[in-house]
Amino acid sequence: MKSKNDYIEVAQQIITSLGLPRAQQNERSAICLLALLNLTPGKPWADAENPLMGITPIMNWVREHYDREYAPNTRETFRRQTMHQFCDAGLALHNPDKPDRPVNSPKAVYQIEPVTLAPSAHLRHISMAQQTGYLLDQA
């Protein structure tokens, strides 16, 4: 699995398998997940990371690595329609470096919950499913 679309499709399947609402089972949420994991095309899922990223850096990362261009006025859609739900589901943390940072701060950041990347976690098992083709075959 090396194509950009394969990564996006698997990320959408992960979001679905985690039980996130249907409104988050879309490409925008998938690319946010990929950005929060710093999973560029060709990078193994087992090498996922959890950098701190703000909304604008996520959008820039997506443009650079997945060739998806979003207008600057869609930042609020990313925040309200994806990142809030990721945080509510326990998949991501909001401002883990400075929890008292105001919600509307331009310095707001998100990070994948570190437990999500533990060796026994669901996302760490993706590389095995990816190698067998299981996830893509289920689509």
C-alpha cells in the first residue's frame, strides 16, 4: 500500500472501525488522522508518530503530502467537524502541551492520544492488516 488514496481509504476505515459518527467518516477526517500520525505515503503504519499540530499546519501538511488543497476559511470546519470529535472520542488531545491555552487561541494544537500508539493499540495493528490487504478488501 503506497498510493495516497490507499492511505486515505484505510484511514477512513479506521475511523469507521473506531465507531466515530458517520459525519466524521470522510476524507477530511481521514487526512487529519494521517497528519496527526505523520503518515506520509509509503511510510509504514507501524512508524506512526504523534506530533503536536495546529489546524493550519495540518492543512499545510495535507497539501504537501496528499495534494489536497483546502481554502483558509475551512479551518473552522476542520476544527469543529473533525478535531472536536477526535478529542471527544479520545483519539486526540487538545493542547496537551498547555491545557490552559484558550480554545480559540491561534496557538491551539492537537495530538494523537499516546495510548492510541501503544504496541497493543488498534492503530499499531494496522501494519499487519495492511500487509494482508484485509482493510482494503473490506471496503
